Amino acid sequence: MILMDGKKLQEEMINELSEEVKSLNGKPKLVIIQVGNNEASNKYINQKIRVGSNIGIEVEHIKYEETVTEDEILNKIDSLNNDKEVSGIIVQLPLPKHLDSYTIVNRVAASKDVDGLTSVNLGNLFGKKNCFVPCTALGVVEMLHRYNINIEGKHAVIVGRSQLVGKPLIACLLNENATVTVTHSKTVDLKEYTSKADILIVAIGQANFIKEDMVKDNAVVVDVGINVIDNKLTGDVDFNSLTDKVYAMTPVPNGVGRMTVISLMKNVIKAYNEQNID
Ligand code: NAP
């Protein structure tokens, strides 16, 4: 089995992107807006700050108390949208319930939306136009390319249809000429679909959910899930039961999560370049 190693690819891409940043006239800057003190969010933000600094990207972390009003955040986003020093802005999700994620995320200017989650960027992704591709979907496709996994003509089955992961993956895989099936919690007889996948991508948030009998021989399996079991990170795929069956698979940790972070940095550099065309 080929282990699709996100840690190794991230290191490779940190080197590539830091060379690219050195060749620029200025320094790309990412601003991360966080509300509250979600433990998982704190970890993800620390990773983004670390990888950004390894590449030479400035990362500013703005952290609000849980009690912040929607207007305060919207005003902040407006001022960052107008700040020429800021290349990219992300709002770390999830937000507390009293805040409307859709309104807040969509306030980010499309040209600085390096998470690719505004309606403008998602629309352009589905229209196959220039856009910021959401980072996890971008990272999954990059990983498949770098491991020379052919996507065109393959049957890709996505488990999970979230706005953040599943839906952007539909567009990305269609744009790569896969035949795409998307499944979710209301799918009847899930195994019927997963067992027909050449490329199976799982993003549901249920530890070890995908078992050996749900996967076709020699499939490529991409595990997006991140679950904490007994203080250890575990994916949505029962990794050990599949190692002798599949052609290639991602581990958790050090799989897709690593690709998500590096793809964000790729988007920040893209934003910088598009804002600084002479
Ligand atoms: P989400 O918004 O909770 O969506 C979960 C999706 O999975 C929903 O579409 C849901 O279906 C579906 N689902 C849940 N249980 C299912 C089941 N038993 N069978 C089939 N479908 C099922 O989650 P998300 O934001 O997409 O995240 C999914 C997982 O990926 C989480 O573990 C998250 O931590 C992880 N994640 C990882 C990265 C990374 O970089 N590696 C990035 C983002 C998220 P319905 O729509 O019908 O409810």
C-alpha cells in the first residue's frame, strides 16, 4: 500500500513556497479571525501560524471574546478588506451560535477569501473559473496529483456533503473529470456506494466508520476525518483493517490536515500575487 504522507508533502511544499515568497517584492500577510476559545481551533490556528512563518508569510491572529457582536466582526472585516497590507483573511470556524457564519464569511472580499468559502468563490469553482479553492479540497487534489493518482474517468465517491469539505470536493473532482457520487447521513445503503469507489473520500467526523468490507480492492482512500479518541487523533477510516486491501491511503494524523494548512498558504500567495500585478 502507498501511504500518502501529508507531513512529507507539507515539508516539500514549505520549501517550494518559501522560495516563491523570497522572490516577491513584499511579504504576503494572512489575518485569522477567531471568536472564543475552541480547543481544536486553537490547535489549527497554531499550525497555520507555524507553517506561515516557515514560509515567510506574516500571520496575524485576532481573537475575540465569545460575547463579541456580529457588527464588531463585520466592521473589522471591512477594515481588513480595505487594508492594502493584508493579502488574505480567514474566519476560523465554527463560530459561536449567536453569530451567523454565512453573513460573516461572505463579508470577506472575494479577492482576500483565501479559505474559498464565500459564495463568489464557490460559484466560480463550480463555474470552473479562476477562484480560491477551499483548502481541504485543494489539498486533497494536490495530494492525489503528487502521488500520481489518476483522477480523470475514475469513480470518486465522497462521504459527507458539508459546505466546508464535501461540496467543494464535488466541484474539484468534477473539474478533474472524475465521475462523482456524493453520499451523506440520509443515504440508504452507504456500502453499496463506497464499495464501488475507485477513489473514496471520507469526511464525516465518525471515528473508524469506514470498515474493510465497505471498500473495493485497490481503491484509493482519502481520510479527511479528525476525531479524538482517548486523547489520540483518529480518522473516519478504520486504517489498520484496510492496509492490505487498498492501493493507497492517507493516515490520520499527518494526512489531509497537513495538506489543508499548506493549501491555505498557497492561496495566500496567490492572493498576494493577484493583488500586486504591476
Ligand atoms: P460536518 O459539517 O459535520 O459534516 C459531516 C457530513 O458527514 C454531513 O454531510 C453528514 O451528513 C455526513 N455524515 C455524518 N454521519 C454520516 C454517516 N454515518 N454516514 C454518511 N454520512 C454521514 O463536518 P465537516 O466539517 O465536513 O468535517 C468532517 C470531518 O472532517 C470532521 O472529522 C472534521 O474534523 C474533519 N475535517 C478535517 C479537515 C482536515 O483538514 N483534515 C478539514 C475540515 C474538517 P448530513 O449532511 O446528512 O448531516
